[in-house]
Amino acid sequence: MNVVTILQFAKKNWKEILIVICLLLVIGKMRYDYSQLESAYVTTQESLQNQIAGLQEIHKEELEKREAALEEYEARLGEIEVRYEVSREELEVLKNNKEKEYIRQFTGNPELFIENIETVFGFKYVE
Amino acid sequence: MILLMLSTAYADEGKFTLLGENEPAPFEGVLFDPTATSKILSEYSTVDMNCDIEVEYQLDIQGTEFKLQLDTAAIRYQSLAAEHKLMVEQKDLEIVKLQETIKKQSPLNKWWWYAGGIASGVVITYGAYRAFDGKR
């Protein structure tokens, strides 16, 4: 089979050869377009995967921060409760001391006791 | 006031009695013993402090709750801002990559398509000419 034979074959069947070439061109173009579409799909997929990973990370950080804020809130509430209880106890002690002081005044210094009643309540003392 | 004094005295084991007219007192009334009177006095004289303690406690509670709400809102805002930034960045990257893909078929290559179209036209026209010419 030499070049002459090939040329004769091509000349004889040039229409079929042309159809095959055109078909190959169409197939090539289709495959090229398909690869372009696939590339676009992969790009979108990668973007979405990155978004999902980023959102999960952000969500995780948000949960950690919320947890920290809640712990801080509970710790602060605990401090407030302790301070409140201490204040109440101190007030109770003060009240008891005042009570004892008033009882002492009643026996030891009635004038001062009377004066305290007048001062605190505004009542008038009558002999 | 009398009710408060009575209830306080009764609860804390202070004693009191009622004096009627013509009893050894200048007027009728209620007689409290020193313990009951001292309790009433001490209770009354510390009521402001008690109120201050309660107010401070309630304000602290409220302030802490508001701080938690504020912190939570700030955290949510930071997350939303980060989500927005991430989405914009990823979309920008996606746009750049898609633009690169589109550019391969963009008008920048139009001369290739133009030349290809002319060549194809010539070939098809020549082929048709030969085909029809051959049938004569």
C-alpha cells in the first residue's frame, strides 16, 4: 500500500472521509464543551465544599464562645449570690448587735433609748 | 406600722401587752418589753440597708443577664460577619475560576473561530462543487 493507493482511495471515498472528519470535529467539540462544563461543576463543588468547611469552623467557634460566655455568666451569678449572702449575714449580725445595744440602753441609759425611739419612729415620749 | 411591729415582736419571742384606760399608764396602748422594742427598733433602723442590699442584688442579676444577652448578640454578629466574609471570598474565587473557564471560549478567541469558519466554508463549498460537478 503506497501513497498513490491511499490517494486513490481518498479520491474515491472522499465523501465518507469528509463525513467522518466532520463527525470527529463535532465529537471533539462536544468533549471540549463537556470538559468545560465539568470544570465549572468542579469549581462550584470546590467552592461549596470550602463554604461548608468554613461554616462548620465558624459554627464551632461560635458554640465555644457561647459556652465561654455562659460559663462567665454562671460564675458571675455565683459571685453575686455569695456577695448577697455575705451582705445578708453582715446585716443580720448588725441587726443583732443593734438589738443587744438597744436592750443595754433600756437598762443602762433609758434616756438614750427614748431618744432612739423618737428619732427612729418620730413618736413622742410621754411620762 | 402597728401590724408590722406586732408581727415582728410575735415571731421573735418579744412580749407585749395591752394597757387599758385607768391602768398605770397615761393612755391606753400596747406595751412592748425591751426585747420586742429592740427588735422593732433594730429592724426598722436597718430596713434601708436591707433595701440597698436587695436592690444591689437585683441590679447585679439584671446587669449580668443583660451582659450575657449582649455577649451572645456580639458573638452572633461576629459569626454572621465571618460567614458573610467567607461566602464573599469563596464566591469571588468561584467567579474568577468560572471566568477563566469562560475566557477559553470568549471573544478573545474569535479570530480562531472566524478562520475556522472560513476554512470550513471553503472546504464544504469545494466539496459540494465537486460532488455536484461529478454528477453531471
